[in-house]
Amino acid sequence: MKMPQNSLREIAETADMGIVLSDGCRLSARVWMPEDAKDEPVPVILEYLPYRKRDGTCARDALTHPWFAARGYACVRVDMRGNGDSQGVMEDEYTPQEQADCIEVINWLAAQDWCSGTVGMMGISWGGFNGLQVAALAPDPLKAVITLCSTVDRFADDIHYKGGCLLNENLGWGATMWSFSSKAPDPALRPDDWREMWLERLEAEPFLPSVWLRHQSRDAYWQHGSVIEDYSAIKAKVLAIGGWGDAYKNTVPQLVNALPDAKGIVGPWVHKYPHFAVPEPRIGFLQEALRWWDRWLKGIDTGVENDPDYRAYLMDGVRPAAWYTERPGRWIAEQTGTTSHLTSQRLHLTDDGLRDSVGTLTATVSSPAHTGADAGEYCAIWLGPELPGDQRQDDALSTTFDSAPLTEDMDIVGAPKLTLTLASDQPQAQIAVRLNHVHPDGATTRITYGVLNLSHRDSAANPAPLIPDQAFDVTFNLDHIAYRVPAGHRLRVSISDAYWPLIWPSPGRTALSLTAGHIDIPQRPSGDSDEHTFAPPTAADPWQTEELRPENHIRRREMDMVSGITTLVIEDDFGKIRDIDHGLIAGSVAREEWAIHPDDPLSAKGSCHWTDELERDDIQLRTEATCEMTSDATHFYLTARIEAYENGKLIYERDVKDSIPRNHM
């Protein structure tokens, strides 16, 4: 008798299913599937990542994959080549090798006797990126993708560059991968060759910031893997999900506008899956995903085609804070398209502030190098105090334009567009623009922002220096947002030529002369109730662990009153835990420092240090991964070091030193 679709099924878990690629490299997969899948084959949901399924993504895997498996899917979580318990070496992110491996995995899965022949890819961040990238290569079994917190443009909207400006996340995330990809496999899964695998990846693991920094314009390196190059290559059906607290705010509307049948959801969340994300409200993501999978992998009529194209959480304007547990607001829905059809209000930058009509503008922007201290993290992910704080301090160091108090609520929905006429006294300069919400008592919340390397004003592929003191026009978008500014409150446009430590500074102090400008703010008619409702969040049973060291997150600013150097100190202790099921102990601590002198952009210095621990029975493994970046007027300077310890003894060490010319940066 054929089992009814999606009735709950008993599931079996495989901790280490081997998938051997055509070159002999064995990838390790953790698999959840119905026990009777060989009798009643099921579609596959693939999550393909470098983030270590054994001790890295376990918490979210436990909440997510068994839930789908019980409803008739095989959930396959693969450690990609050179990571976790898989063999080989990873050379870079999103390489042709990574994508070719994934296609092999998809075709292998589709051919198994427990698979119905259809495959979907799901993932957040790296897994969201490669889901889109592999979909653009169109392997036949891949019918649907759910991409979360991802990008369509690796140069313009990833952790490396934004608006042509060098993000300090280029070093920060590079330090993370320097550590993650240098960790050993679990000796219990690789008893015969874990040490050989570990030493191989320690020796071969590249220091990726050196790779990324050699591509300071939008060249072929970044075009590879950027699906914006050819949206038409994507044939799989795409559900795109993002969060207003995340770095990747623009992808969902871009995908919905570009892909037939694509749907988008954006909540108030940081870089997390929305069934356990913060700030709340969370949604029933698993139920939404199941509807998507059932329709496109099983052919069940779930009505997803009739869902609104775009569902977004319109956040109420609230007082600034570096962290929120929840954001009040309401869900809005656009049945067709996203925000391009909405009308915009044009406000002009004038010497009298932000006004409805054109006025004289004779402003100068010349900010201290430490402006931007309250920008928050580029990508809020670790659940510490990472969101933008009160903007008053940064605004005091910027050139600002305030509106009159609003006469009614303003619902800003979309990407504000800024147009300026300006001149720079230097050939290399950058600009950071914030649209802020000013409360009656002066407290200031950042609504959205954008940055631009002015050498990229005409082309990110072919940057050109500025002609000092020659005026030019520039237009660029701030990030997408959905935010309500209450009546009686003000808008503020804040402009600086520094935004540290979010972006690396220009090589010298600059002065930008503004002579004209306006901002177009997309607005949506205000409403007071939800236009869409989601099922409440649900999940499978949480990961069972024993806490050996509690988690702790610190952000503090220091100012050396002798030298004048200001430093942001970040300490993320992710704790130390034992897996109750298989006994592996894992712990990690990340530390970053970002230092600069307000009067000297060339004093900028970033340093990172990761400690990772892995323990199995009488084996104790540890890596210490450090790196540092400085610059002068012509070059960036990078140093990095990796140390590996076995039972307290140093067994491997390697140093990297690099010098890379600045290219209009």
C-alpha cells in the first residue's frame, strides 16, 4: 500500500555516509531519511558546506533536517572537500572545483535507490550562495532551491567589498576560514588517517584575505559565481529569504524581480534561519519550506505559486540599541514584484537641512578616521551586541541634514537612492551615507546605509582616480529596508568620508565639497495590520550537549589617552561543549581588534586571533590562527600564522607574509 504523502515516518540517521568523487576524493555526509526510503523513495534536500557537520552546524541541523526527513525527505548535510570529515583540500570559496563536486554529489544522490530522482538545495550564507551558483549550472535533478542570507553579486554585495570599498570583514571572515578549515577531522570517524588529513590541510590551507585582496575591482574572479551575470541560467524554482539585521538585505528583491516564479521573505532577523532567528518575531520557516519542497520536488499542489511575490516585515521605528530580542512591526505583502512600483518622495540636501524643495548647498564632508564606531558588525551573526547603536556620536563627526518633523507616519519600503554633486580634494576618496531616524529627544537609529569608493563612481570593473577639486555627479542606492518612522520624528541624512571599522580608510584625509544633492525615499501607504500571516515556528528536538564552558560575547571601545589611538575590541567565546550522542568535545574563541588614530587613516590596523579546540577520548587538538593587516599609501600588508597542537605539543606551524598594491582603494 502506498504511503500518504508527508505522513510522519520513522527516520534513520547515518553519521558518515561516504560519497566518492570521480577523482577518488571521499566526501563525508550526515544523512537523515525515512527508514523505509528504499521501499518508498524520497526526494533529497542537500546542504553543502565547509562549516563542519560534526561540531559546527549541529545545533541548526538538529532543529531542521530530522523535521523534513520525518515528512518524506532525505536530508543530506555534506562537508565539502577539505573541511570537516571530508578528504582533500579547499583552495578558495565558490571555486569551479567546489561547484563541480556539488554537481557530482547531486547526480550521485539522485541515482540512489532511496531517492526519487529529484533534489533540492537549501542553505544559509555559503550554502545560500552555492545553491544559486549550482542552480545556474542546471544539473538535471536539481528542481528547487531555498537560499537564505546570500548574494547574487560577489563583488558588490558580499563580505569583501561594498560599493567598491574594502570591507574589514574581508580580513575578519578570512581569519574565520583560516581557523575553520585548518581543524582536524573527528578521529572517531577517520581512525586510520585523521592525522594525515589534518596535516595535509594545515599545509595546504590558503590564507584567503591575500587571495581576495588581489582582486580590488569587479574582474572575472568576482564575476564567477555571481548569478547576476545571467539570471536566465537558473531553471530551479527559488525561494529567497533574508533579514533586515543581516548583511545581505538586497538579494531577496533582486531575485524576486529577476526569476520567474521566485518568491521572497524578509524578516527582522540577523544571519540565522528564521525558525530560531532573532530579533523576533520568528516564523514557521519549516512549514513554508515544506510547501516549497512538496510543490517542486513532489509535484503536490500546495499553492505556493499563489503566494505573494514578496513578504517583508515592516519594522516600527524604535530607539537605537546594539541588540534587540524582538522588533515590533507588521508583515506586508506585494502580490506582484517587490518595491520598484512604489512611489518615492524626493528630499533635497540644503544648507537648511533636508527639504522638499531645492536650496543652496555649500557643505564640506571631512570626518575623523574613527567615524563609524556605532555602525555595528557588517554581518550580525554571533548573537552578541552587533547591531548599529545610537548614531549621535557618528553624526557629530559627519555632515548631517535633518528634515522637519514628519506630519504622519512614513513607511519606507525599498532602497533609498542618493544623488550628489561633489568634488574631492584628493584623487582617492570614499563616502558613507546613512539614513537615520531622529527621535524627539535626539536619540538616533540607523534605518539603512550605503558606502561608495568614489574611484568606482562610473565602473566597479574599471575604477579611475578623481580629478581633485573637479565636480562630478554620483548616484547610488542605500540598502533595501522596510521601516516606519513615526509622525513627529525626523529623518536625517548623515554623510562621512570615513566609516571605521566597517570599511578600510582611504590613504589620506579628504575633504568632499557638496554643491547639490537629493535622496529619493521609496514609500508605501501605511497600514496598521498584518497583510500576511505565517504559521508559528516549530522544529525537531534540539541538539543534546553538555556545557563545559559557557558562551560569552564582548564588545568594548578603548582610547589610549597618550597615543590617541581608538580601538574596538571584540571577544566572542563560543563556549565549549560535549556532544551527548558521540562524545566529541569542541570549543572556540574568536578575538578581533580594530585600531586607528582619528587624524591618521594610515594608522589603521586590524588583527584577529582564533583558538579552536577538539577533544576525543585521550586526544586533545588545538589550533591557534592569527592574522594582521596594515597599510601605507601604496600597499596593504598582511601577516598570518597557524599553529597546531596535539596533546599540548606543537606539531605544525606556518607563517604567511604578503604585500599587495592598493588599486584605487
